[in-house]
Amino acid sequence: MNLQRQQYEDNKLQKRLRRLAGQAIADFDMIAPGDRIMVCLSGGKDSFALLDVLLSLRTHAPVDFDIVAFNLDQKHPGFPAHLLPDYLSHLGVPFRIAEQDTYSVVKRVIPEGKTMCGLCSRLRRGVIYRMAGELGATRIALGHHRDDILETFFLNLFFGAKLKAMPPKLLSDDGRHIIIRPLAYVAEEDLAQYAQLRQFPIIPCDLCGSQDNLQRAQVKVMLKDWERRFPGRTETIFRSLFNVSASHLLDRNLFDFAGLRPGIAPADASDGPFGETLASESSIASL
């Protein structure tokens, strides 16, 4: 690919990420005037891209908001503690680094070969919420993307018996913090390309990021295989999360089945063309 063509593709990628992030922010009212957004940096491609895109959007956004970067130094052996402060100082972005040895806690508590993500995530979450309060952040921005949302959906479906994904905007359990995911519409493949383009100083995770037996890793392989064999399937599944018909599920807390009466049809109660064919042998065989 010649240089001119490469520059064109790079510009197109940058514009796509900013457009999709801007659309997600608008769709879910993620940012309001005067917000102070704490961008959580893990050192991975997703959080670097999140910070980069938000900095760009802030320049052209119709609302004023502040950005402060945050990183939790979990005391992983060999962690380059200087890297993020140097990077953020170069950008001129205010930041805070918190140090807490969650690495030793996870390694001590979780047996070898078992999934570390749950405990590691809970420990990180507590520190993040505390630091958001100290920094006066009104929003906590995380770098989860479209593929994370889909993988979480299937993890809950396969292993948790729940129809539940990863929301683009969430109120914390204690009701004190709003968590936002501006990259909710962005594909992981685009983020990987963007990280190469911007040459982010990626810091690999040697805890959960190094485990190859995770259920999430298995779901990721499944989705990639589906997309390879049936191009566009990933996007179709993602769009389905925007079109939920509570009357066609079985949750009595979401829909008043007992209150159904002849002549009074709920808005989503019409049987579509797939009402009976989705469960057919032919459609199941295509999965």
C-alpha cells in the first residue's frame, strides 16, 4: 500500500472511532456540561484509545468537560511505573497514579490455574470508586468496546443463565458514581489498528490477561469463528441488544403475562417472521 493510500486509511479509521464514540456519548447522554471525567488507564490498547478519542472530542464537543487520567499500579512484577506518567506528562493531561498491591492478594487467594478476573476486578473497582471521589470526578470512563459487550452477553447466557450484557452507562451499586463506556460501538479490531497507528506504549497484563483458559477467551474465539464463516453476524447480534421484546421472553418481572387480555396487545407482542423458524433445526445447525 502506497503512502498516500495508507494515510487515507489511517484518517478514515480515526474519523470512524471519533464518530462512533461521539454517537455512543450522544445516544446514552454520557457527558454533560461541566463534567469531570476520570479516564481509567490500564496500559492496554483500549484505554489508551479511549483517552486519545476523548481528548480529540473535547476539542470539538459542543459541551465543556474536563479530563483527568487515572492508573492503578497493582505492583505487577516488572511493571514499568515510569511509562504512564511520562506519557501523560508529555500529553499535558492531569493524572493520578494510585499504588495498591492487588497482585499479591490475587496470587495468594486464587489457586493456580483458576480465573483471577473476578477478584482482581473487585479490588480494582473499590480503588477506582475511592479515587473518583477524591478527584471530584462526575463520570468514570472505561475502555470497554463492542466486542467486550458481546462477550459479556454470551458469558452471562452460557454460564450465568442471564440475558445481560455490559451497559454503556451504569450507576454504581452505592449510587454515587456514573460509569460510562464511550467505545461501546467500536470494534476491537479497529482499536488494535488504532493502537498501531498511534503507537501507544502498551503495557501487557501478566495476571488475567495472560490466562488462555478463560471462559471469555473461549467466547472470543467463538465469535471470531462465526464472523469468519458468516461475515456481519457480530454486528447483527450487537444490533439485537437494541431491539428487545420483553413479551417474547419469559421474565415475568419485565412483562405482565398474567395481565394479557384479548383485544389489548402490547406494543412488542406481534409475532415476527422468525417467531417459529429461529428454533428450527436448520437455523440451529447454522450456529
